[in-house]
Amino acid sequence: MEFSSKLLEKAVNEMSQLPGIGKRTALRLVLHLLRQPNDQTMQLASALQNMRNEIKFCKSCHNISDTQLCEICANPHRTSDIICVVEDVRDVMAIENTSSFRGLYHVLGGKISPMDGVGPNDLNITSLVDKVKQGEIKELIFALSSTMEGDTTNFYIFKQIQDCDIVTSTIARGISVGNELEYTDEVTLGRSIMNRIPFESSLKS
């Protein structure tokens, strides 16, 4: 792709690094920004810069937040003794959209995947185990994607807490095996949360 401007080329190259954005789409987006009022483009740039510099991760659940404690963890009306374990913040958003869960979350930040060089120490597992061992959690819901990596992560955490007095469950397999949680429709995901099953039972299936 030939460019008449080095500045345009650099902008397109940077834009094309975003997931699902090829060079042609990146060019279309950059040209669109060029056609917009300067203030609008500056607002976009400022919003991205502020997000990158000022966004925080909740000290309790590791969800993205504007403050030290996210809105979900700080909400006194949430059920604080039930924790839903998810892979990343997109899964929190997906489950929240179902309006079927009123507990808290714990964002692992990924799944155990030796092939990708991701081990237990690379995830937010230690803080989760510490929460459980404090004895204030009654139930842990495993809501990771139904993949080999997701099941491996679920089992690893289960082994770490199996001696604790806590109920462990997993979302019902209404979600297709191999599917990512964020792409599941809200009705199916909501029913999976409501119809969760004991984690031990999922090991036998």
C-alpha cells in the first residue's frame, strides 16, 4: 500500500495493530478521523491517553476501575460471600449484562496455558486463594470458557482450595464447549449462571 504522507502511513500502521483491524480498515478509519473537526479528534486522543495513564485495577477483584475499589466491589447491595471467577474484564461485562448475578467477581487476567507460557503465577490466583482461606467466602463459581485451558485453570484453583469449607460450582454447560464467554448470548449466559452445578460434578462429565 503506497502512501503520499509518512504521517498518514504511521497513523495507519498504528491503527492496524488493533485486533481485527487490517491495513485497509485502518486507512478508512484514519481518513474518517481526518475528515472530522479537529476538536473531535483531539477528544478521542485525549480519552485514550487518559484511559492509558489513569485507569486502575480494583485492589479486590482486579476488574478495571477508576478508583482503588471498583463500583461492583464497593456496592453494599452485592452478595459479598459469593465470588464468580472469570478470565478477564470482558467476561464481567458479559455476565453483568444478564442481570442474573448479584455477587462479586474475581478477574484472573487469563487462563493457565503452558503452550503460551502462561502459568499459575502469571495470573491473579494467589489473591483468590487468600480470599477463600480467610473464611468469608461461601461459594466460588467457576465461569471460565469451556476450553481445555479453562478447565485446567478451574481444576488448579479447585485443588488449591479443596480443603476449605466452601461450595464450588461451575456455570451450566448451556454454553457450547470451546466457545468464548464474551460471544455467548445474554439469555444463555444468564441461565448458565442461574443453573450452575457443583464443580465436582463437572469433573465426572
